[in-house]
Amino acid sequence: MAHRVGGPYLPEDTIIRTFVNRAMRNILALCVFLVCITSCLAISCSDVPASELHCDWGSTELCAVYGQEYSDLSCTAPSTIDCDGARTFLVDYTCQYCWQLNGAVCDDPTSCSFVGEGVETRCTVPETVFCNGTRTFSKMVPCLVESSKSWLVCVTLSVIAGSWGLDRLYLGHFWLFLAKLLTMGGWGLWSFVDLALIAFDIVRPEGEIW
């Protein structure tokens, strides 16, 4: 049996072969595309975050001087992570123990009764930082009480009356309120800085959280 395909009649077996050839070319092109995408997305083993690596802190005389920079820490990327290059390599690091880091991110301590009270909270070291010991640990920190003030109200005051320091007055920062009032918001510059600090939750009521 023959069929008309855009002009002359073609045998059925020719049509089938043409279809199969086109399908095979499309499948091959898709495979090449997927391989290219996978290669582009693959990361180097040396770029795997420190929190995912298995580092041998006992391989050398590590941390001879606290705070000193070294480059002899042997780390291995686990087989469960798809990465390119050598899986075991040496990394540069600073001699430091995880629980001593100031840059650890801690949960806000709110399960306490008054500001300044010591309370135990959980802290975690950022994934890019190399340190010796457990990366998640408990730490005693000053208590933070949930504030009765509103973040939205404070931001609004900073927008409409930041030049008069009403945002600082609302936060309870009386002396900063006076300085801001007398300088008209630091001639405008201080007002913009405070607006950003309050909006990004860098400045808040003393010893409290929103």
C-alpha cells in the first residue's frame, strides 16, 4: 500500500523508516542535551559545602595555634554527592572549634522570664565554615523577650517621621531619639540608614524580638 505525503506516492515501508529515523535523531539530540545540562550543573568536589564534607581533623597536627590559618585539612566528598574532580583533597581553614565561633546562627531564646537571663539555645555553624567538632550545639545566651511593639508600626514611623527620630523613640532609644531630632535625622542620611536597619530587622527593641 502506498500513501501520498506532500506530493508523490511513497511506499509504506519508506514512511515507517523515515519516521523511525527522525524519532532516533530526536532521541539522540535529547540525550546530548541532557548530558550537556548535567555537565554544566555538576559542581566541583572542592566546592561542596563544608557541612557536607567528611574532614579528618586527626590527620595532622591541627589547631596548633588557635585562630591561625592552615592548609592541611584532608576532606572527602561523600559518594552520595554528585561532583567532579578528586573526592579527597586538602582545604584551607582557620584553627577554630565550632562551639567557639561568633558567627554561629542561634535560635532566638524566648523561653525565659526576663531580659538578660541566661538561657540555653541551639546554634548551627554556617555550611561554608570549616570548624572542628559538632556543627550544631547548645549554647547559653542572654534571654530575648517577645516585644509588645510592632515591626510594621516602627517601619511606618521611620518612613513618615524618621527625621524627627520617632522610630528611635518608639524603640526606647531615648538618647538616639534626641540626637536624631536635633540633627533632623542626621540631615536625612541617618533616617535612610535607620529605615534600612529596622526594615531588615537589624535594629529592634533592646533585648527583645518582634
